[in-house]
Amino acid sequence: MSITVEPLTPTIGALVHDVSLADIDDVTWKDVEDAFARHLVLFFRGQAMTAAQQIAVGRRLGPLHVHPAAPSLPGHPEVMIIHADDRSKAVAGNGWHTDVSCDERPPMATILRMETVPPSGGDTLFASMYAAYDALSDRMKAFLADLTAVHESTHVYAGRYGTKEEDSRDGAFPEAEHPVVRTHPVTGRKALYVNRAFTTRIRGLSRGESRAVLDFLFAHQENPEYQCRFQWQPDSVAMWDNRCVQHFAVWDYYPNVRHGYRVSVEGDRPS
């Protein structure tokens, strides 16, 4: 069966119709992968599936990543629980970020299925870091070309989620240094690779210079021209390329419930 791909914007995002991810065949999966490379984030409606089936979909892209600190499904450490309700003090993803960029080898892709959604709100925004990079001047591209930045997680996993460091995946919250501009290992395209959640400073610059450059880049990345917005329904799935996409899960639905499950795929060391 051939899929139907409906772009959401010319820059990023597409709805994929006429496919069931739970029992997808290899030929149809190749069509999905081709659409994934073109649109960076894909959305699927009506995708009821078990945890095992969601794991199987993720493994089509590669071995699965285990989150350093987030709650997981019992017996399935690779399945992260996404949950918010009237008792929540903070929610996952409520700010622009790249998933787990604090890891030495951050996940290359994420597949999120929402099971319960609020009656309104709870959308997720996605932004192309290809587009953000391409829009920079040649002078700025040259300035950023050889810079690296530090990505830390203590302030996120302990400060925001209250996770104890000794209970984390490695017994210590991860920290890594990555290029400010990374080259996608498949497409060869360049993408900005700093984000508000984890990136704390740029090596080789003074504190003030680093703050100024990061603040500029963060604001630049959030230009609506680089974005698409997805309105969730029960059993909707989003699959995004974490190497060139940032996202923002809007928490505008308190005290309603939003609940789902996420698997991520192991990535390489950014370069």
C-alpha cells in the first residue's frame, strides 16, 4: 500500500495517511523513511498500538535509547512515560529543546504516541534547525563553524523534575560538548545544535560573549517561519529527527490530563 504525505508547511512537517505503524511492511516503511528525510517530522493519526509494537517501530530506525532520568514503563526502560495532570508541577518538553542533547550520543530520532489528550491545547511545535542555519549570514556561519558548546542536565533533571542523581541511568547526570553547528550524518546538511534547555555556554568565549551569542541563536531558532504546529488527538504519533529538529510541548491545558509514551533511537556523536 502506498502512503499519502500531506505537508504541513513548505519547511517542516507532514501528515502521513493510509498507514498502520503497528503492522507496517518493509516496502511501506521505506516510503515513510523517504518522507521522514524530506519533512523532518511526520505525524500519524489513529495509531493504536501496544508498547511492544511501538518499540518495534522504533527499532526499525535503530537500537533504542534509554533516557537518563525520566520515568519509564515498568519492564521497558526504553519507553518513557509522558504524563501531566492537576498534580503536575512541571511537564516534559515545555520549552524549546533538542532531546537529551546532554548525552555524548544524543538520540537521533523520537517516536511519541499520545494516548490521552486534553479537550483543547497541548499542541507541540517543531522547528527546523536546517532552516535556522540556512538563514544565517555567511559571516555568522563562518564565526560559528568551529565553535563547540557545553550541554548540561543537572538543572533539568534535578532542578525541574526532582530526580536524584544516584537514581539516574548512569548514577550521574550527563554533560557533553558538541559542535554549535552539526552536520547531519545522512543528508550532509548543516543544522544549528544549541538549545535553551541544555546548552549553557560556548567554549572559548567569555561568559558575556557566550551569553550574547546563545541568546541570539535561541531567539533566531524560534522564528515562526521555521516551524510547524501539531494538534494531538488520541492515538496520534509524531516521529521527528532529533539531529535537525527542536520542539516545544505547550503546557496550556492545566489541570487536564495529557498522557502518552515515547521511544527514542540511539544516535551518533554530533560532528
